[in-house]
Amino acid sequence: MSEAQEAVLRLVGLRKSYNVGLPNETEVLHGLDLVIERDDFAALIGPSGSGKSTLLNLIGLLDQPSAGELYLLGQPTSTMDDAGRTRLRGESIGFVFQFHHLVQAFGALDNVLMPLMLRHGRPSVAAIDRARGLLAAMGLEKYAQTRPNQLSGGQQQRVAIARALVTQPSLLLADEPTGNLDTRTAADVFELLRRFGREVGCAVLLVTHDPRLSAACDRTIDLVDGRIVSDTRVPIGPSVSG
Amino acid sequence: MLALQFLRDGRGQTVTIMVGVAVGVAVVVFVSALIQGLQSNIVQRTLGTQAHIRVLPPDEVNRRQAVAEGALQLVREDKRAQRRRSINNWQQVVATLDTLPSVRAVSPVIAGPAFAGRGAALESVALTGIDLRRYQQIIPLPDYVIDGSARLEPGEAMIGSELATTLGLRVGDKLRLDTGRDNPAVVNVVAVFELGVRELDARNVYLGLKQAQALLGLPGGVTQLDLVVDDIFAANTIARRIARLTGLEAESWMEKNAQLMNALSAQSLSTNMIIVFVSLSVAFGIASVLSVSVVQRTREIGILRAMGAGRQQVLHVFLIQGALYGLVGALVGIAGAYVLVWVFNTFGPGLFFIPVAHTLVVFALVLATVVGVLAAAVPSRRAAMLDPVVAIRYV
């Protein structure tokens, strides 16, 4: 049981069906069991349509499983109401999307502060310092007031990573974070994810199509047709920039 | 905060809808002020020449002998002619009415018919005996004097301009008054007034109270008490209270001018209709702009939800936007209305002056804000109910 409390995430018999009750009901995830540890840096791979995004939505508490249980930080989530899941999501999960999904109306710094503002209103001085620190670490201190549409793709994605980390989440979910970046920028972004995952001390789960990225992760979870077909750990990941 | 940023971001939309709201509010405020100004002008003109409440002695009725138990009585009754009579004990009634807080002034008046003659010319007039000092609080006669000076010593009379023209009278001329009681009097014309109502200017002759009492054969008596009250629209209530208090008849200006009151309330109704329909169209405008805004921001809403924004927060963002559309639009609209009113007062026909009441301004602000929030309710709910999974993937 101690393992369950230690684990950031534990899936037990997780199933997800769409169009429940309709003739075209389809089960996308067929009972997944998975444990993500605190220091995991894991890649979730699999062909299109294998259910990666569905699984990520479930883990991110954006969607609810049809059956099974999802423990986040040891807490069962299937019985939570929307407000409870929203709170837990805000406190413990950071998101990085394929398309950065920054809010265009705000400058980079305000985008990074957004998750904090959503929860506490006006950000504290300490929060602003932390956000500035993260931007600086991403090499973006000059662009604090710049609107997202005036930043390059790589810069936008780095702002998004800073935003995901500002709440010091326990789990960082990244959905094809480098999907629309060129190779070099992708490698930079990947390295940042890796570095900050370690520094902030949060588990990272990365959905990717890129075999080079997945090879650079400590752990690779292969999802095919809604089933985990392999789950391999590599002691130390090689560098991707080679 | 978030709502403000969204407003700033969608600047084009924001400006468009705020102009829409502003125009609506300007129309509401201007039309309301116009009608209010018009109505108070009409009321003022009407009340400028008449008392708010008139207290009269009750009509005389025939007294019948009581009928014995079980007996049947057949009655044929002629209504009694209402002779001119004094209000009993009027000094005390005046003293009582003077103490009522809602009554501003009381003036005893004796009124009756007479012929006014000069040479061979004869006109029928309404003789009105007044105590000028008290009466000018009811009708500011000195303000209406166009020739001579307002005073009423014994042997002096003030006459209307029409009568002066008909009889060829000027200040200083003599006028013969005959009430058919074989006691005609000759009085000096000391002032000619013009009330602006032809009927009154042709028929009213003001005398001192004592002289009129003598002429009309009611020494020491008065036939009516004229009153003004502080709140003219409470005249009905006050009149009823006075009637109960004194046992006399009390008639308010509202009863006497029932036609006018009808017209006024019809006007108020049409103003209210304008307000309702303008509010409706403003509401639909705000609702449609926000609906578009919600669709445009679907993805951003999804991100906010993923980052820990609750449904309530999303709801609030759009409700606040609606309220701001209403509030800021109303501020601009009110400024516009002030300009319109100023233009009307300065360059308009000059028939009357339009005041803008503070209550109207506050009312418009509150109305627009409430309409904004209500209009935002449906789009806000839709935004709040968006499934974050769907919203994030929305392109």
C-alpha cells in the first residue's frame, strides 16, 4: 500500500468508452493498469488512434473514465465532482500541449502567472518572482510583456512549459510538445522539460510520435489499440542532440 | 481582470457593442428627460393658474323625515339649488390646515358672479375676493401683472388683460361692478394681469376680501379655501385627508384635470415602452456579441479549464464582460444624452427646459448593467458548460 501512496499516479482497470448506450458504442481503453512514480520521465507512444490522447485526458482529469479507478497522489478521483477535480487538476497537474495554447490576450509573464491567478486572484510578489525566474531559465526574460503571437514557435512552447511548472505540479503532462517544432528547437524544448522535471521534482509523462524523443526518456510505455503492450525502463537516457 | 483583458483583446467587437449600448442608453435617458421636462412643464403651467386643492362647503341636500317602521314612503324630490354659502367657521379651518405639514399655503377666497360695466359695455365676470398676501402663495399674481402694481386696498381691483381690452380699461380707470343685489360698487383698476389662459384673463376680477364679501352678500364669509401642497402628485391623498378632517369637500387638481392626467400617464406609458424595447434590443446585442466571443474563445476557455479554472470562474468572466458592456456603454450613453439635452436646451425650440434628474442617470446605469448581466447569462452558461476536452481540441 505504501507504493500506492508514493506513486504520483496509479491506474487500476481503467476503461473508457465513447457513445455509451448508443449502437456505435466503442471502448477505446480496455482496462489499463499503470503506475507513474515521482521521478519518472516517461514517454507514452503508440500509433494514431491507439488511445493516447484519451488516456492523457483521463489522467489530466479533463475527462472521466467509464470504469476503473484513477488515483492521483493516492486520492481516488472517480467519485469527485467537477469542482473537486478542477481543484486537484489545478494543484497537481501541469499541461503542455502540442499547440502551445497560450492565451493571446496576455503577455508571456501573465500567461505564466495565469494558473496562479486563476486560483488566488492577484498574484503575490513571490509568485511573480517565481514566474520571472522560470521565464529567465527558459531564456525568455526579455519577452515578459510580449504577446504570444509575436514569439517564435519554440519560444511559445517554452512559455507554455514555464506556465505548466509555475504551480510546482506533481505531474507534468505533455501532449506532443515538440510536434510542430523543427528538430533543433524540439531538442531544446525536450531538454528543458527534462531538466525542469528533475529540478522541480515532478513526474513527466510525454506523448510523442518521435522515436528519438521516446528513446531519450527513462521509460517508454507503448499503447496499442487501447492496451499497454510494453513498458520498458532505461536506466539512463542517452542524449537526443546527437 | 481576465474579463478586462478579453475586452481589450476583442477591441473591435467591444467598441461596436459599446457604441450600441451607448446609443440605446442615450435614447432612453434623453427621451425620459424630454418627457419628464415636458410633463413638469405642462403641470407647472396648469398649476400656475390654479390651486392644488380647493376646499368647498358640502352641497346642501334635502332632509327627509324618518319613516315609521313598516311604513312605505314614496318620495319625489327636487334637488336643492346650491346657494352661495360660506364655509362654516372658516378661520378655524384655515388655522387647522396651516398646521398640516404637507400643506404649503392656504388662502381663503370668496368667489361669485357679477357684471362688470364701463359706460354702456357690460361683461360677465368672476368676482374673486382674496387676501392678496396669502393668495400670492397660491398663484403668484404679482408675477403676472403687466401693467400697474399688485395691491388690493378697499375700492381697488385687478383685472385680466382680455377684460381690459374689451372694456377699454387701463390702470387708473374706474370699473362698475354689479352682483344683482342693488349694491353696485365702482372700483379703481390698479393692475392688469395676464395669466396666459384666455378664459381667466377675460373673466377674473380680483378684489379685496372684505369688499367682495359685501358685494356678494356674505359678510365675513368665504366660499372656498385654495391650497398648495409640497408634493403635487400627492394632492389626491391630501385632499381626501382634508375632507375627512374637516367634513368639507376637497377637490384636488388631479381630479379637476382628469383629462390632463390621462394624457400624462399615456405619455409615461409610451416612455416606459421605449425603455423596455430599447433595453431588449441592447440585451440581444450584448448576448449575440458574447455568443460569438464564447465561440471564438472556445480553445482559450479549454486551456483555462485545464489550468485549474472552475466552471464558476469561466461563468464569471463572461458575466463580468456583459456587465462591463452595459456599464461602460451606459456611461458613454449618458454623456451623449447630456450633450443632446444641452443642444436641445440651447438650440431647441425653447418651449421648455429639460432637466436631467440624478435618479434618471443612476437608473440608466443600473438598468444597463443589469441588462448586460442578464444578456450574458446564456452565453456565459454555455462557456462554463464547455467540455474542456472538446474545447482544447477546438480549432
